[in-house]
Amino acid sequence: MAYEVTPRYRLGLIGSGVMGRALLNAAIRADVVDASEVIASDVSPACRLAAEELGCDPTEDNVQVVTNAEHLLVALKPQVLREVLEGLREQFREGQLIISIAAGVPMASLREAVGDAPAIVRVMPNICCTVNEAASAWTAGPEVNEEQRAFVVELLQAAGEAVEVEEKLINAVTGLSGSGPAFAALFIEALADGGVKAGLTRDQAQRLAAQTTLGAARWVLGNEGGPARLKDLVSSPGGTTISGVAALEARAFRAAVIDAVVVAAERARELGG
């Protein structure tokens, strides 16, 4: 039987590891929640200490989190998520919001674990939430009300960009923005290698490659026309850039990137059952 209490905290974090704390820290910095409104649990003393250093109330008792928080952010690894949620099943209140960021765990599995009482949102964030540049996608069950949806948007946008998608598209999101930071890192590394081959030092090349990629991304997000427009602006007739673009096209650069996203999405589908 769920406890009938007025929640003491606005947000409860179950799993205070790197990803959970990153989202929490972003929410605190953006005034989505005050640190005093958060209770955070973890089995690790070091993670509890890190949450306490953010100004939150730490605990090792997940039941205390569930029974005292209005909304729950569950940031657990997929392999332990079901066991933990099933252990808390009788504590969840009717309509209590659960936000899960576990990769590959579908809404149906979450519902089976938590029972009928709570409202569920599934989120696919990425590692860039640790630097407040996340690209997150989320999907909500029909029981999630407008106030709860607004809270989810605030929480995720505090750490970067967030888009709502149908759950059937979450695997595509995993392939694109979930795996994408690794693909982008590989491109930045290759760009820097090219700079080194052309005569720059490793430090110079890496700094320029990273900043160039960051600047290009910000341009695309802040201007109309998308990446094609940026490419056209930089590519003068018979110039250096169009020569480099031609070299990439000759080596099927676009096809390789497309295939990487599709293969990653298919693997996410396999892992999710």
C-alpha cells in the first residue's frame, strides 16, 4: 500500500551516478528545482556525497525517496532497474511521475515493474548532459498530465535540447544522439589528425577541430537552411573547401555515417527485445 503523504521534496533521484547527477545539476543551475527540494539515493557512499555537495539530501534508502518525493528521476543501469523498481512497487503513489533514463528498457517493461499507479516517462539522454549540451528524446504514457509533461521538458531542456517522440522512434534516437557523440568524437579526432598531417601540433589541431565542430553545430541550430546552407556558405567555387568535400564524397563519407546510425539503431532494437 502506497503511503498517503504530502511530498516533502519536489524531486527524488534514484541512482546518483554520473548521468543522474548531471541532469540534477543542470536542473538546479537552471532553477527548475532548488537543491533543498531534492532527495537523492545511491548504494555508493561516494555518489551520495557528491549529491550532498550539490545541496541535496542524500540517502541510501530508495523507499525514503519514493515516499517523500513528488516526482522521481530513475537513473539506474538497465541490468538492475527492474529489480529495484519491483522492490518499490508497493510504495509508488497514484499518479506519481517516474522518469526513467535506462537505455533499452521499453515502457511496457517499466509498467510491468512499477504496477498501475504511477505515471511513466521514458527518456533517452546522451553523455553530453554532463556538459549541459545533451540531445535528449522522451516519450510519455497517456496517464502523464500536462503539469508533469511541462516538468519533464523543463528538466531535460536545462541540460540541452529535448524533443518528444513516439516510443517506436526511441531506437532511432539511440542510434543518432545516443551513439552520436562517439561518431562526432571520431570525426573530431580525424579532423585533428588531418591538421597534424598538414603541420599543426597535436594540441593546436585538437583545439581547432573541437571548436570548429562546436561552432558548426551552433550555426546550424541558430540559423535557417540547415547544414547544407552552412556547407554552401563555406564552399567557394574552385576553392579549398569544395575540394575537401569532394574528397569526402569520393570516400562515401555520408553513406558511412548513415550506416553507422542505422546499425546502432538496429542494435538498440535487438538489445531492447
